[in-house]
Amino acid sequence: MKYTYYGQSCFLLEAAGTKLLFDPFISQNPLAKAIDITKIEADYILVSHAHGDHIGDLVTLAKQTNAKVIAMVELGDWLESKGVKNVHSMNFGKYTFDFGTVRMVWAAHSAGLPDGSYGGNPAGFVVEIENKQLYFAGDTGLTLEMKLLADLYQLDYAILPIGGNYTMDVEDAIISSDFINCNKVVGVHYNTFPVIEIDTKLAKETFEAKGKTLLLPAIGETIDI
Ligand code: NI
Ligand code: MN
């Protein structure tokens, strides 16, 4: 499975012949200037919550790719009001798509659309695809709800926010990886703004000291996971 990082919490997973794009926020991210969004392809776009740094390019890319957008119901309704036609709204539950199964899971955070519309609850996702199980936490603080995932899944990778302030920081993400029983973590939601800047070398060393792996691909880089 291929993972391409586009900055903040935006990434593309390619598996089972399917391209899944998460939380598109690229053109407004100064760190992602080198990414040309007109070249991005997707079959599905999964959106964790209705904050600007997760949906900045959502309407544009949904229309450009005609990907099916998987989002919380209120955010799905908002997208339809913006002329996005291919929307699959869901809530905290699971559904099997042609590529695999998606469970929308709890995130301890908030959500509100940039135009003041109610965005529904924030969420994360567990995606089962190509015999792998991945957890994308979205924006969340550390929460005991994560322990449920260790009962339900044997996660191969967890994509966790590590920048702190709005979400978990590195120390919290390490505790989270214990809660979910997954030692392979890809970090997101760091360095985009001054308040979420981190020491990436120290972050990796802190994970290593606990016998865990923190992957931090560069923006535009593709890695195999
Ligand atoms: Ni947020
Ligand atoms: Mn965010």
C-alpha cells in the first residue's frame, strides 16, 4: 500500500487499485506549495471534520476528481449544497464500500464550517483494505475511546496527529499507540502553524525509545506502508 503525504492531515492511500484521499488542505498550506492539486486523482475522499485545515480544497477536488466523498452527515449535506454530487454521508458506524470497510470512530475535538454552518461531530476512520487495517485519528485529543479499537482490530498502521495544541502531541500519540495496540505510526498535523511546530528528530527518537516507529514522510513523498 502506498502513502503519499500532502501536508497537515492530507494524504493519499493507494491500495486495492483504489485511491483514497484524506482531508484535502493543500493550496492554502504554505508548506505544500510544490503540490499541484490539478494533478491529484482520487476515487474516494474521506473527510474527518469540518475545519478549514481539513476541507480547504475539498469542494474543488471533489468536483475535479468526481470521487465519492465519505463524510459526517451534516458535512455531507453542506457539500451537496455546494454542488458536490457524489457524497456518501455516514455517522459513527461502519459501511462496506467496493474497496473495503470504513468505520467512522470517535474523535475528541470540535467542528464548524468556515461559513458558520454546523459541521456535525468530528471523527476518525478505521479503514480495512487489502487485508490491512489502518486508523486515521483525524483531529483528536487523547481519549479512552481509542482503547475500543484494540478490541475491534489488529491495526497495521495508525495515522495520528502529533503537533499538540489542537490535538495530541508526541507524548499523547505514544500513549494512544498503547491504547490502540499499534506501534507503527505515521505522524500528521504538525509544523503547519507556529503553535504546532515540533522537533521531528526528537519525535522519532521518543517513539524509538518506546520500541515504536514514527514515520514522517516529506510533503510530496510516497512511502510503502
Ligand atoms: Ni480540527
Ligand atoms: Mn486540524
